[in-house]
Amino acid sequence: MDLHQFLTTTFIVGFVASSIRLATPLLLTALGETFAERSGVLNIGVEGLMVIGAFSGFLGSHFSGNPWVGALCALLTGALFSCLHAYLTATLATDQIVSGLAVNFFGLGLVIFGYRAVFGMPITAPRAATFEPLHFPLLSELPIFGDILFNHNIWVYFAWLLVPLCYIALFKTPWGLGVTAVGENPAAAEAAGVSVAGVRFKCVVIGGAFAGLGGMVLALTQLGFFTEMMVTGRGFIAIAIVLFGRWHPLRVLGSAMIFGAADALQLRLQTMGAGLFISPHLMVAFPYFITLMVVLASLGGNVMPKTLCVPYKGSEYR
């Protein structure tokens, strides 16, 4: 491996394009988690919801032959299973960490059981129809920028489009201002006629739907098959992205790109033979090391929603 390999146009273009693709499931999940956390609910169950979304999306695409059916299945199952966390935290005002852990374990266990029940122990992994890269006449053929910007699947563009839409929804609409009020001072919001439990419930379900789509993107754009460990901590990375992005959709986009770049870099290094000099296990751990550094760098500098992780029910804190 040679330093000059890093300076070639081919390496740089491939690295940037891969960073954008790998950031997509993280961005989708983090945007949804932003809604939940701004309302005052931490959902560490997004890891399990991503696994459920990946599995249901794979099943839908595998049996229908249509990846859009898989996407719909992932969206609905992510929203459905997030209702469990929403009910426990928003309606019953139980501990958000315990509830999120329960969703994680339940999701992973359910998926392992479901995969074995449907496919048994296959020698070769079952495949599913996937989303192929879009082709833009003329634009896709542009040197450098064609590969970087105009050679991605539809979910990359959808995730980027969601960023300004989420910004508008959270900061430019009465509903979004109500979400902020619930996260900052639920008692005052309730006195103004806002249903605290209702807002939190909806925000958690939105986050679950986005997490389901994030898991689906892993299965139906990057791999085309399903494995139980395909999410491998990306849900927790998405939570770190929200923290580093300070609960703001535009900054969340930048944070997701940092983690996408870290993942792309370790993959590129492995394909270039760096595994001969550095343990592949260390390179795989690189994105998680970045997660730790980001969390440490964010300590003390963030102004989180005041009632994040604080159970609330009926004008009182639990």
C-alpha cells in the first residue's frame, strides 16, 4: 500500500461516493431520532428497529420480487414496533432506557426466530430484489461529479431531501414548535393545550418508521440479502449523530457524513491491502472509535432538550 494510492482521482471519487451511500441509513435513522429526542424521548431501541426494518424489508422484497414492497414493509413494521416504546414512555411514563433496551432485545430475538422459521438454515443466503442506482442522462456521465452525485439509489436522494423537510417541520410549523415546547417544558406545553403524551407518541413513531427505512436501506441497496448482524451498532451510532448534530437536521446531515466517511475509509483501506499491516478487526472498529470520540467531544457543549429522558405524565415528573 502506497501513499500515492490515496491521492488518485479514482480513490477520492470512490471514497466520497461511498461515504454518501454509507451515510444514508445512518442519516435516515438519525433524522427520525431527532424528532423523538426533541420531544423529550430517547429511543435507544432504534438498533432493534433497524434490524426489524431490515428483516421485514428483505422479506417483502424477497417474496414479492419488488423492493418497493420491501420498503413499505420496513416503514410499517418500524412504526408498528416503535409503538411499544411510545406507549411505555409517552403514555405510561416508564423509564426510557429500560424500554429502549427491551425493544432492542425483543427486535433482535424476533428477527432471529423469524428468519429461522421462514428460511431454516440455508447453505446459501436467500436473495431479494434491490434498488439499483438511478441514471440521469448526461449528468451521470459527467467526469468526477457524475460518480459522486448522480450514481446513487433513490434512497440517497430521498434522505437528503428529508433534511430540509425535517428542518421546516421542526422549526417553521406550529406542530414543530409544539414538539420543542414538549421537550423543553412539558408542563407549560400542557397548560397551553398541547397533548404531551400525544406529541411524544407521534415523534417516537416517526423515529421508528425512519429507523425501519434505515435498516431496509442496508438490506436492499447495499447487500441484497439479510444477516442477523448486519446492523452491527448503527442504531447507536445514529444516536451519537443526533448528539453531535445538536438535535438539528442540518447538523445531523454533516454528522452522518462524518460517520459515513469513517466507514468508507476502513472499507477502502481493506480493499487496498491495508489488512496486511493493520488488523482488519481494528479497521472495522474505526467507525465505533469515531463514535466514542464524537461523544467525548460533545460533552458539555450541547444544550439538549431539557426533559430528554425525563418521564412525564399529567403535570408531574416521574
